[in-house]
Amino acid sequence: MKYLLWLLKAAIFFTLFAFALNNQHDATVYFFFGTSWRAPLVLVVLAAFAGGLVVGALGMLPGWWKHRSAAAQLPGAADTAGGAPTTPTATTDLPAVRQHGL
């Protein structure tokens, strides 16, 4: 199984490498106010992918902060490694938190 995964990774790498070699022609990206960027197509695709990752991560930050602050307010969150309270507590005004095992 380990060799099959390495073979799959090698196939993906060589496919992307061949894509990069086949797309070395210049591409022009036009921005606002008459500005443009001229670069190899592979760099344009890579920049678009990296920009999408950044925008996606920034879009998820408010949710991460919200869940992190809600978890920090749980009783006994700092006492145990799993975040479960050590003693039963009365009901709180925090919303119910579901725990999913991976």
C-alpha cells in the first residue's frame, strides 16, 4: 500500500511537471486602470491557486476564532487534554458543542 501511494504521488508530480513544461508561453493578465502582468502561464495559474488559498483561509478565520473562543469558555477546558469537564456542571448559556472523532 505504501508503494502504491508513492507511485500515485510520483504520477501526480510528473503530470504537474509536464503541465508546467507545456505551458511556458507568456500570458497577460489585465488589471484595472490599464495595468497588466505578463508572465508564463504556469506562474499565472500558480498565483491564482495561491490567491485562492489565501482568500479561503481568510474567509474561514472568523469561524475559527468564534469556535476557539467558545471552546475556551467551556468549563474545565484547560484542565484536561480532551477538553471534557472533570465534574458535572449545571446548564450554561453556551450553545451545545458537538464533538466529532476523526
